[in-house]
Amino acid sequence: MSRVAFLDFDVLAASSVMDGQDGPDQPVFDSEVQAEEFARIVEGYSRRMDRIWDFVGGVSVQGLENLAIWAMRNRDRACTMSTTMGDICAAFVYGERQLAYELIAELRSQWERRVQQEPRQAVFEVYDNVRLGIERLQDAVRLH
């Protein structure tokens, strides 16, 4: 059984975008951080997570769908880690066909750049598998 990554994004960046702010100041800890300072940062992070859920309509199945669609549409601004097969499948399942096609094109482009930058046999082999997966996804999106 293989695992598919999905909805991987930077909470601090996403909450800043949702709040209409520029990028957040990333918390920095020294090796001897005080418990109070750590607790303050964790509390701030938790408030940001609560604002994200409020922004998408609450903690629910529909809220998760709203969050996933928002994160995929704002992947550059929300610091989404990368485009994945999971994102493409989610866009398809959530009825976002155009977004699914955009994500397919983006994933293909990312892999083509990687093949150009890392022309090693292992990369070619992985890309062959990814390309086959992309083709199957495109067929699925076309059929439904």
C-alpha cells in the first residue's frame, strides 16, 4: 500500500495570507529557550490554526474540503510544500476539474525540470513512474 501526500502547507504562511498580511516572522529558538517563551509561541501558532479553521467555515468535512481547495489554489502564497498526486486526486474528487488539470501540468513541469537538473538513472526511473501515474490521472479526469 502506497501513501499519497495531501494538504501539506505552512500554517504560519497560510494564516498570514488569510489575514491579508505579508509573510510571518518565523519563530526562532535558541538552545536554552525559556518555557514561557516556548509556550507563547505555541499559543500563537494554535491561534493561527484556529483562524485557519474559522476562515474555511470550521472544523468539519466541508471545512477540510474548503481548506484543501484554498490551499491548492493559493499554493505559492500559502507556501504549499509541493504539488502531489494527492492534491490532483483531491481537486478531482472535490469537483475542481480545471484545478486538477493545472496541478497535473505543474507536477509534470516540476518533474521535467528535475530530470534536466539531475540527469541520473534513478531520477529517470522515478519520473517514468510519475509520468505513468499522471497519465492515469488525466485519463480518470477525462472520463468523469
